[in-house]
Amino acid sequence: MPTPSAKPPSRRAVLQMGSLVLLLGTQQIARGATILAVRVWPAPEYSRVTIESDGALVAKQFFVTTPPRLAVDIEGIDLSPALRELVAKVKPDDPNIAGIRVGQNAPGVVRLVVDLKQAALPQVFTLPPVAAYQHRLVFDLYPAAPVDPLEALIAERLRETPSADKAAPPAPTPTVATRPSPPAEHDPLGDLIAQRAQRPAPAEAPPPVVAAAPSPAEPPRTGNRATATQTDRLIIVALDPGHGGEDPGAIGPAGTREKDVVLRVAYLLRDRINATTVGGNPMRAYLTRDGDYFVPLGTRVQKARRVQADLFVSIHADAFTTPEARGASVFALSQGGASSTAARWLANKENQADLVGGINVQSKDQHVQRALLDMSTTAQINDSLKLGSVLLGEIGGMAKLHKPRVEQAGFAVLKAPDIPSVLVETAFISNPEEEKRLRSSAYQEQLADALMRGITRYFAKNPPLARSRSV
């Protein structure tokens, strides 16, 4: 006798079963994300926390002002040893982060709390897979009251000048300063800061007033440097070590990272610049990054303009698809096409640094940066070619050159409209022999010496214009 067939499920039961399967599948996908690495990048300008995973993470954040802390709930994961590693990755000297706490806030939800040392403006965003990275969840913690880098340079210079009380001031000497001398009891740094605050932002300011540079034969000014009529004129060179932080740059066959080599060269060049005077005026180097952290391309340009830099020198180590390529190169900006196919290829590669380093595309600052990068001028390019020529000549005296002339291409980092800007490719890090030289302290010293000679030669023929940032 045949067994009666089971009653087929109702339509409602089928829909319920489908919903349950869909829900379980969604949870499985969400819970399937594995934490691959956690990283903390401290810097004076901002500190970054990165959580890398093999699947996209969903996070909800809220900020508490007193005491300042950022709380982030990461959904669809459970607390893992990798996440616990964040606690130990915060160093005592981190300028912004006091500590990190992690815990299982609810089933499938991990809460991460970043305790801060000062009020901050946090940004939380995700990055899709790119280069060697998979999915990244990023927390950028910017101080609510950032330090003005120009004021810091001025303060450093004032600390080096003799006290006004040690000698009676001599008769005033005419200078480019337009404001009257402050009374002796005024704080010169406070006065400079007030003057700085009254000036519009560099991106909106008119070009600086052009005044005749002092003759090289003019004797250096003496006496009370803390008064406006007895000042020296800071000559500021912005040094831009390429890449940094999440973006290692090119990596040589032996594992040498571009971001490390160029930072060491920048340190050496900074020391030489800070020990040099031009026409009796002191030079100061300003690094767009002075540690291992990421700085977007547009921000590098903005930072150089913020300190009213006289020159901008971006330092890199080239790489190519084959190890045979070798030699140093110097590049200036091109308003039109690149000067060669190789220059165009390199510019496109360098301009992708923001993708690897990771920028918050939803940030309003990005619109300002993009507008700034369209303001290049013919005069800036001409001055950049002059600077590039003397640098190339000096580098050619101690190393092999890839091309005997300054090349041009659309490098985003060279687009400050009012600063002569060049990009120096110190060598091909993809070439085993040149990688070995780049790792050498002696070669790094030689590079710094050559760049310093080139900068000095440039200023000898092109004296810096008068500006109002005297000290």
C-alpha cells in the first residue's frame, strides 16, 4: 500500500524559510571578515589607526568630548587576538592617542574606544582593496587646534637670536618690513603671530609684493634682531619626502622601501639647510612629513604654501618594471603633455599615491585641494626648470643620470602656483646596484650635499623675493 505523500509547505512557510536562509547567509558573510592586520601611525598633524580585513567592515562611530574619545562599533565580527594587538601598538609619545580599548560590546559587535590626549576632529572611513592591501577601515584623528607650522619656524628662529636686553639697538636700517617697530617691551613672537593671523590664508592671498633683494655685498645686519627694522629674512625650503605610512612607495629587490630612504635623505638635507645662510639671511627646512606617516598629495602642496616656502623639493626613489633601468632624474611640472613617455608613466604612478596611502574622499578638504592643483603658472614652471637644472648638474657630478635634462610631466605634487617646485628621483630602487647605494649612508650624504649645492647655486642667481615673515 503506497505511503501518502507529505503535505507541501504553504507559501508563507516557503517565504519564512527563504528569509531565514537569507538572514543566516548575511550573518555568515558579515561574520566571515577576518582581521588581517592592525596599524597605528602617529604624527604631530594627525594619528591614523588602520584595521585591514579580507572583507568590508561596517562601523558606526560617535565622539565624546569630555574626556575626548572616539568610540567605534564594528559590526559582524567578534573580538580577536589581532584586534587586541591595537592596545599595545599605541606608543607613549603618540601626540594624539592616549590609549585604545577594545571589547565585545554585543554578539557580533566589537567596540573600539580611542582615548585622546586633546580635542580632535575624527574622520572614519573605509578604503577598497588596492595594491598590496585588502579592505581597510581607517580612523584619522586630527587635533582640533593644529599648530601653525610657520609660527613654529619663527619661534625656532627667535630662540636662536640674541636677547634684546644684551645690547643697545643701533640706528634703524631700512628693510622690506612695512609695519613700524614695536616697543621694546612687546613680545616679538606674539607680535609676529598676530601679524600672521591678520593675513589671509595662503590659498586666497594675493602674490607677495616683489621688492629688490639685498645686494650680495651688503653686510649682514647686526644688533637687535627682535625688532621689525632689525630683522633677517627666513628663507624656507619645503622638503617633501615621498610616500609614507600606509604607502611604502617602491620596494627594491632586497626589500628596501622608498619611503624610508627618502626620509633619511630629507633629514640630512634639512640639517644642511638649517646650517646655511644666503646673503646673510638664515635658511630653514620644512618637511611635509618628518616621520613615517601618510600625507596626501594635495596636502603636501598646501603645507608648503602655508609656510610660504621659497622652494619645494620632492624626494623620491624611482622604480621600473625591469631592473636594468638606472640613474637619477629631476622633474618639473608640465602644463601640457609630458616630455617623454617615461615621464608620463612615472607621473601617473606617483599621482596614484593617494589611492595607496588612503584619503577620505568624502572630506570637504579634497575639493579645495583639487582646485589648488589647477592653479599652476608659466612663471612657476620656468623657475622650476631653473632650479631643476642646477640640481641635475650637481647630482650628475656624483651619480649617473637617467636623462641629461630636466623632464616635465603632470605631477600633482608640483602644482603650487607660486613656489618653484621639482621632484628628484634619486636613483632606481628597482635596480639592485642602485638599491644598494641608496641604502648606503655615504651615498645618502653625497646626495644631500649635491642637493644643498644646487639649492645654494639657485639662490645665488635667483635671490628670494622680500616677504613679510621676517623674524
